[in-house]
Amino acid sequence: MTAATGTASVTSTTTTIERNPRMRALRDTWLIFRRSLVLTIRQPTWIIFGIMYPVLYLVLFGPLLDGAVRQAGAGVSAYNWFVPGLLIQVALFGSAFVGFGLIAELRYGVVERMRVTPMSRTAMLLGRSLRDVVLLMMQALIMIGLAIPFGLHIDAAGVAVTLGLLALIGLVMAPLSYAAGLALKSEDAFAPLVQGIVMPLLLLSGILLPMALAPDWLRFLSSINPLTHAVDAARALFNGDWGNSEIAIGVGLTAALAALAVWVASRAFSRANA
Amino acid sequence: MTGLTPIRNVMIQTTDLRRTFKSRKSTVEAVQGVDLNVAAGEIFGFLGPNGAGKTTTLRMLATLIKPTSGDATVAGADLRRQPQLVRQRIGYVPQGGSTDPAETGRGELVLQGRLYGMSGADAKVRASEVLAALDLEAAADRGTGTYSGGMRRRLDVGLGIVHRPQVLFLDEPTTGLDPQARARMWDEIRNLRALGTTVFLTTHYLEEADVLCDRLAIIDHGKIVAEGTSDQLKQKVAGDVVTIGVDGSGASVLTLVESMPFVREASHDADAGLIRLYVDRGETAIPHLLRSLDAAGLQPTSISLNKPSLDDVFLRQTGRSLREEAA
């Protein structure tokens, strides 16, 4: 067989390239989403730790807080204050560390292999991020279900909007985490960086204790933390307090940040890795 | 300068391709002006020590990093202006593996086919074909984490050829494989050539470059120092060495052989009783030598032929031995 005839037969590939880049991005996002989800579910460690962590908070910290609130004579269920914040915390931590998984994929050579294909670069990011959002939704639903017997009262529409808010938080943190993983390429550098960002965000958000207790300077810092507004929005939503302006502020701010994070991170995936 | 081969179908052509890496402290010119011509359907080898710029060149040609300057055409597409087209037409097998240990071989192949645009049904059919061709059917539905090194490397190659690329880039395809797995990989690469695929591989193994590759380029410190078939390189740079054992008649033998046109250079080692000749092609020189010596009434006590190795070529070009570099 001559080289020429061989090459001719090779060029007639069975592939049907999607010409429309937007369709291609959607299709590739679905492919990466499905693969990532299947591979995550195959790792039982995630299932165990992903569920155990919020449950521990609920069981080992919730009653303590409930007791404290009762003693203060506030007359409300501590869980309605605590669970929305806990959900936000789970969303924050659950998605801030997803870059770890990407660093592993970088090491396996999976990311490089995909970069050589004509697949959409945005899909590499969105497919993985949407997997993270879906896992986050599962965690949140399990937690809400478990918290009801403890004394959580829910407003169904409020919970639905809260889930949307959690998804947006996932779409802020997961893309940024992936971008950081791509840039750092090493777990040793990644873990301290993420801890260093997430811890202050958490402490300043009023998730653990009400910021009303804080001195003015701390309350000011808290007020410029976007996460504080998400937490306030989630609490208002759980109580069905639809007139609260924090709902629009929290959701709007988080949505804007999600758009920004997706844009920044998809640029990181598009850039040739120099 | 690069258009000297108009008859052959050129699959890869580069002109003054360069890549510089800048860090805070230093600037490294990893690739310093590479001109290459790879014909369709050949196995082209890129031989050089670690850090010579082989992988950097390969990664540029595979669209993974952008050249600092210079141009290239890969499978008929312009590397700078049409990287998507290049991606559609090439396959790339990285050095350090390309699979997730939790995913099955089949799962990886099906996904890869789909990322190249195949429908789900087509990708499944093609995955089965590739698994059969690479003898991975028995392990197809196991996680790749359970594969042996040789199996994993074959799967990596499979991922590179799922979409039937015109060119397959292989970065150090046999590094870390045992001799049996290496021989097997060579067979797979030859099979690909038989199917019309152009193969461009990097290696720091002399034997691999010598036995497997149709043509090769030797690269050192980011520059190509020699290019051609293995035989051409050895002839051009070193020539064959013929050693004649002489008993006392050394001076007459030396005079005789120095008068012969095909002898490039000759020397007499009187202590050892040996004459050393450098000739272009030892196997054709020896019968001539024997006849001439016989006609002159001179009786050599022994005659031997040593072929130069690619290492001799590398040694002549760079002053270092590749064998030592690789060790």
C-alpha cells in the first residue's frame, strides 16, 4: 500500500464534526458532565464524606446552638437560622476544593489529552462545574431532609430559590477553584491558597454566629463579603420572608459573581498551557 | 530551503520554529529554530537527550503550546491560523499517560471518539475496533488503574487513533516499558504506518531510532544537528571502519590502501599490527580490498568491519555520548 492511498482512506473519517460552535460547546459540556459525574459516583469516598460532613454539623453543633438560642429566649427554632447558613457553608467548601480533582486529572494526563481534541474549552470547565452543582444539590436536599425532624420549618418556594442560590455559589467557587488548580498544578500549593481564601469568607459571613454580635469594624468587613448577603438571603428564603431586600441583593450579587467566575475560568481553560 | 521535496507528500513542515520559556530569573530557549519535513506515511523519529527540546517541539506541533516564532503546517493545516483543523487531523499520545484510573478502557475510548465529533453509536463501534486492534478486549471493561504499563500505553495509543488521524504524535512511546512491551509497541507503530498513518515520535533510545524510524532528526540544545535516514546519518558523519590485521607488512598495506579511491582515511597501528580504514560502505569495500591485497601478494591475518552507531553520529555532532546522557 502506498502512502498516498493510505492517507486518502484515512481522511475519510467517520466523524461528523459539529459545525456550530455553540452546539458543540453544549454537546461537549454534556459529555464532560456525564463522565465526571459517573467517575465521582464510582468513588465511594466522596459519597461518604460529602454527606457525613454536613450531618456532623447538624448533629454535633446544631443542638448546642439550639440550646444557646433557647437560653437567650429568642423563641424561634435555631435550625431555621442555622441550616440555611450551613447549606451555604457546604456549598462554599464543597466547591472551593474541586480544583484538587482537576490537579489529579492534570497529573493523569487526561486534561492534556482533551486539549488536543477539537472539543470546546468552555465545556471542559462547565461540564465539571455542573457536576459539582448537581452533587451540591444532592447534599443540600439530604441535609434539609435530615434537619426537618430536628425542628426545621421550611417554605417550599423559599427552599427552591435557596437551591438556586446554592447552585450559583457552586458556579462561583468551582470555576475559580478549577482556574486555581490549572495555574498551580500542585496540591501542596493549592490547599493553603484555598484555605486562606475560604476561611475568612466563612468567618465574615455570619454563618456560625450572628454578625449582630460583632463590633462595628467586623460588621463592616462582613457587609462587604458577598457571602454574607447570600447567607442573609438564604435565611430570609427559608422563613418565607419574601419582602426582605436581602433576597434580591444576595441572589443578584451571587449571579453576577458566577458569571464573572465562569468567564475568568473559561479563559484559563482556553489559554494554551504555556 | 524547505521545498526540496516536491514529489513526496509532505505531512509536517516547519520553518524556523522557536519556543522560549521565560521565568522570573531566566529565559530558556528550548527550541531554537527547527526546520523539518516529514513525508506522508513515514515513521519519523526525533532523537535527542532529555531536555533537548523534543517534547517542546512535539507539543507545539500538537497545538498544546504556541510557538514563540516560526511557522508550521501539519496535515495540510496552518498551525497558527487553523489550530482546530490541526486538532481534528492529528492524534497525540503524551509521555506520562492520558487515562483516568477509575474509568474503563472502553469508557475512555468512547468518550474520546465523541469528543472528536462521532455519534454515540459510531464511537462505540470504533472503540470496539480499537480495543480489538490493540488486543485490549479482555481488559476493556476494567478500570485503567488495573492495567499493566504496556497495556496502558497501548490504550494511550488507541486514544490517539480513535478518530483515524493523518498524523500520530507519540512522545517517548516506549520509555519505561520492558523489552517485550517495547517490541510490541514497535509492531503497533509499524501497523499504523501500514494503514497510511504518518507517525512522528520522540525517543532517547538509539535502538528505537535506528530500527523503527524511516527517517530521523537528531536534536540537541534546541537545534537539529543532523537529519536523514539512519544509514545516511551514519555514512555522512562517521563512515564504516574496516580493520585489517597485518604481520610486519603494515607499511606496504598502508601504501596500497591509501591509493584506493573509496578509502577516506587510513592509519597504521604498528604496535597492534593493525591498519584502520574509514570507508563509506564497508560491505562493498571489503571484497575490493581483499582482491587488491591478494593481487599485490599481501596476506592479511584478519579483517573486520564495524558499523558506526547513531551514538557515533551524536558523538561527532555534539561531542557527547547519548548513551551516557540517557543513563
